[in-house]
Amino acid sequence: MSALLRTEGLSKAFTLHLQGGTRIPVLGGVDLAVHPGECIALWGPSGAGKSTLMRCLYGNYGAGAGRILLRHGGAEIDLATADPRSIIAARRETIGYVSQFLRVIPRVATRDIVAEPMIARGVPKAEAIARATALLHRLNLPERLHGLPPATFSGGEQQRVNLARGFAPGYPVLLLDEPTASLDAANRAIVIAMINEAKHAGAAIVGIFHDAEVREAVADRLFDVLPQQDAA
Amino acid sequence: MTGALLTAEGLDLHFGAIPALVDVAIDVAEGEVVAIVGESGSGKTTLLRVLSGQMAPDAGTVRWLGQDVHGMGEAARRRLMRTDWGFVHQNPRDGLRLNVSAGGNVGERLMAVGARHYGNIRAQALEWLAKVEVDATRIDDLPRTFSGGMQQRLQIARTLVTRPRLVFMDEPTGGLDVSVQARLLDLIRGLSRELGLSVLIVTHDIAAARLLADRILVMRRGRVVEQGLTDRVLDDPQHPYTQLLVSSVLAA
Amino acid sequence: MNAPMEGYNFAYLDEATKRMLRRTILKAVAVPGHQIPFGAREMPLPYGWGTGGIQVTAAILGPADTLKVIDQGADDTTNAISIRRFFTRVAGVATTERTEDATIIQTRHRIPEAPLREDQVLVYQVPQPEPLSKLEPRRAETKRLHALADYGLMHVRLYEDIARLGHIAKAYDYPVMVNGRYLMSPSPIPAFDNPKMHRMAALQLFGAGREKRIYAIPPYTEVRSLDFEDHPFRPIRAPQACALCGSRESYLDEVITDDRGGRVFVCSDTDYCGTRVAARKGAA
């Protein structure tokens, strides 16, 4: 079966112009492929570039060299070279990203934040709100919070809002950057169940899981990400 | 780019020896929000004026649905400005009639395009005041009695009432308090999505650009030094100037 | 014809000036409702006393014409009498107070009640020719608005009236669209007179001396008062009968008769009123 997301020779370095043009290589020749129903855990020491790789996979960081191929709309697009509008379309339809932190949008209610990506995909508003509410309930976020903007929520609450927003649309490809970092055991178990359900539904998932329990429960295999200085 | 509403190529403009625009190209697609960022004097407001037909470039073309904006004649351009286009000024006093009531301000564009039913005009004015969160009881008040944030929201209502397809915004949150800015940005974001508006917004506020824009262009000394997907430009800036700009933003 | 005063050209203005005025008038007739600038001359009376109207009248006056001059509908007011005497002295033309006998009627702020004919010309004295002047003080901008027929602003003014007062408050100088193209000030005639301008058989000429503009409405031209579909234009008159002739159709002036609040309403058009009174006496 063909990969939903793969990279070919992906390299990434940062050039810090404000520090005299210092060049910091982070990724070199990464070849990764993730298939439908599969969950890959990125593995490597802190600072090895796991988050950088995730951000490249989402098109958030540009690639220095190589290709990032995403199966989108019946064809593969290269996120390294695609124009912004194609990447926006791919993010709307195909690839979701749950980061550790919620980028708060002022004054927008939690349930609307969760419903928004579904509405963008054409789900009727009422249905999107209903699904958002159900998912927030499942993640144990009390109803009284659904109508509030999450700016004042605790870290764990914000993370659950983020998870609901990422999982609700049912993207074929999901990127999870420490999705359970701020969660207690009960909520961790729920997230594990949600990841496994997404896999069963055919989603291809790439994640960073520092929590061994979560990693073992969801990951089919590990993908090594090595620090560039060491690899060189 | 297919599907682009507005396309500009090769724009050059000099004020004497000072380059205001140097070989600038830009396009805006249907439903897309594009931000132009840069410091004061970078040419971003000049670019907005050239793109909206208010100022002619020395060289280059601006096209709206394939039509040459600077070649179309003033009547056609004005018609565009009150139908398919809207312009939101930094200072609401430039975009409002201060001696005309809030309702009259919102209704003016409707009347300019031929609305002649008072009841309908008033109903639409009320509808738009609600959309921009101005209390209905203020409909007959003069804008000079409004706060800066309310004036700016009124200007947006007045601009959007005729459902333009593309709105130019010049530092719309410029002179406002931070708390008022957030409310306004959220309003612009909500309305542009709800109406499928294309927005071309000039701002020096990186956070506003991140919140609103699909794409971003970074300008410096009349040139576009970097452009692309908003979060990529801001999170992985390539050009030294963009890196400086992004690193200069105070984290809240 | 009386002998005109010595030392002046016929009708006071020199022939070159009259030719310039006639060219302006022709242009004005060709573009109904559009204000044409002209080189207004100094006249032997102050601005505001009808210098624009007098120049237009002087330009079109011939020795065979019969002139009537009214001020607020009356032939016997100072302004009307002095203008009539002026033309008697400098042109020697016949004058009349009877609307139907006149070939040229110069007016300030009224249109006669009797319908005018094709062989008559109505000359208006205009203080402010620009209908948008109060809304947009920049002349370059008002010119642009006219060029582009961008008249939303005028409707904003009417909107404001309805929003504040429940009805359009403009009772005189009520703006009109001429020939479906130009917004025009009808000069400060009462809104009551506006419908008379529509498809009038007589040529209507407007002269503004201080503002140096001439405009015109050719015979049988479409003249519409601006309004809203749900607030249609309504000509208003005092709901009274004339105390002298009993008319319930004519435009009335309110006349205070004492210092205890006593008042009567009489026709503003003195010729119309006088004719009716005479007819009633004749019948009696």
C-alpha cells in the first residue's frame, strides 16, 4: 500500500543571520514513510530535531533539500515546494497537526475553535458544533467551559482543546507533537483510545511521544532521529 | 496564478530618488487574506494605494479580473471602489463622514449603488451595526460621539455592507488600545471567513498578520524580500530582515 | 417700445458679453442640468439681488420681448420692481405683471401658478447652483461627483432627515434629477413648485452671478425630485385657502396681521391671485 506521507532525502538547516550567519544543520537525508493505519513514533534525544521534522512535515518549516510528499486529493504534492494555497488546501483536507501548545485566538469560544476546521471542510455548522461538543465531553472538558475562549484555561485543558480540534475533522494524516504532555492518566487513556480509533479508520500518524506508556500503546514502530552533529 | 482576483506585476515607483516600490509582484485569490508587513517607510502603504488604483506606478500593471486597473478610467475605478472593492483606512475619520449618523454612514454605499428604499437601507444598516457589535440604539448618533474602536468597526460595516469581494485595509488596528485591537482583529477574521472575503491588509503588527493572514509578504525599502505561507515565513524566516522583524516582536 | 437710456448698449451688456452668455446658455441647454461656468460681469446691483438672472435675461432679451419679474411670486416687491425698471431703462422693452402676456419671466424663488407655454422663457435667480455644496465643500470633488453621476451623498442627506425627523425636511431648494443624468438645484423655490419643472413647455434658464454658473432645462425635459420608494416626494402647501381669492391649489404665504398672533394666508403669486379676484368681481 502506498504511503500517505513520505520524505525523500529531507534536510533542514537554520541560518541565523542575526548571529553572523551561523548555520545550524538539524535534519540530514531523512527518508520516512507512513502508511494508512500506521503510527510512527519519532525517537531520539532531546534537541535531535524531532519537532523540526514534525514542523517540516506540516509545511510549517521549509525544507533545505529533499521532498515531503503528501497524498492529497488523489495525487502527491511536495510540501517543500508547493505554493502556499496548495498547502492551505492540504491542511484543510488532508493533514492535521496537534502541537503541545494551543495558539489562542482571542474571544473565540472553545467549541467554535474545535468546530472551525470541520466547517472549513464543509461540515454543516450545527453538525460541526455537535461533534465538537461531543469530543470535548469525551476529553472531560466540562460543558461550562465550551462557551469560553480557552485563553485562561490550564495547560491540560488547552491541550485537550487542541486535541479535539485536531481529531474532530478526521484527517487522513495526523501529526501529534507530545499530545499527552500535560494530561493526567485518565485523559491519557482517552487520547490513546482516540489515536487507535484513528488508526483503525485508516489514518497515517506521526508522533512524538515522550510518555513510554502512550508510545507503547499506539506506535507500530520507531523512527530514529539523530542529532546532525553526531551523525556527521 | 489561476483564480486570482487581483494580480500585479513589475510595479515600480520612485519618489524622487527614493524607491517606494521596486519590481513588486503580488496576487490575491478569492477568499484569501494576504498581509503586507514591514516597518514604516518600507513601501507597504504605497503598495496598497497603487494596488487600489489611488496612485499610479511608474511601471508595472495591476489587474482586477484581468482588467487593467490604472487603464480603466476613473468612473470605472470608482464604481469598482464602491462595489467589488472596499477600503478601510487606518484613521476612521478618513473613512467615515463624521457629520452623518452611523446609519447614514453605513447606508451611503447602498445608496451610491442605487438603493432607494429607506426601510431596507435602515434594516441593512441595523443588521451591519449588529455584525460589528455597535448597539442598535446608536444608529442615529454621529460617529464623533463614538470611541476609536467603535468608529473603526463602523468603518468596516460601512465598507462591507455592499458585499465587496476584496477589501484593502491599511493598518486597521493602528491607533487603538491593545484590548480593542484584539476585538477588531477577531471581528475582521470572523467576517472575512463568513463572507468569503479576500483581504489585503497592511500592518506592522506581526501578531495581527499571524492571526488573519493565509499568506504574508515582507517588505523592506520598496522590495518584497520574502513571502509565503504566513506561519512558515514567521516561524522559519529566511531573509535576514524577516528574522530581525520576527525576533523583534515582544512575546506576550 | 420706450426709448432706452442714452449711453448704454441695448440691455446694458455689450454685444460680446451677450454672445459669450448665449454660447454658455446654448451649452447649458445641450447638457440639461449641468452647470456651465461663465465670465460673470459686474452688474449695477449687489450679488444676491439677481445678478446672474439679470445677465441671462439681458443675453436673451430682444426689443419685441415683454418682461415680467417676480420676487417670491410677487411683482410688486422692491427687487422685482427695480429689475423691471432696470430693463425698461436700458432696453426699453415692454414689461407686464401678467404671466400670460410675458415672453420672458425672471424669477426669484417661485414658479408662476399658471402653466407656462412654449413661447415663454423662465429665468431663475440662483444663489447657490451646487446642490452638493453643503455636503461636499470641495468644488473639484463635486465636479467629479457630477461627472460620475455619483449622487449617493445627496440621498444620505435625505436619509438623515427621515432618520431624525421622520420625513424629508427640505421644503425649498429640493434637489432634482434632470433628464435622468444631472443632480440639480432648482434654486430656492418651494418644493411645492418642483413638479411644475417636470416636462415644462417653457425653456428654463438658471443664472448664478456670484458663483458664475449657468444651467438650463430645455422644454419638455424629465425633472424628478429625489426621494425614497417608501418616502415619496410630496409637494407641501399650507392646508388653507387664500384669504383673498380662496384658492386651495396655489402656494400660500403666511402674513402676520397684528402682534397678537393674528395671521392670514394669501397666494404668493400676486398675478394669479389678482386675476382670480378680478374674475370673481366681474362675475358678481
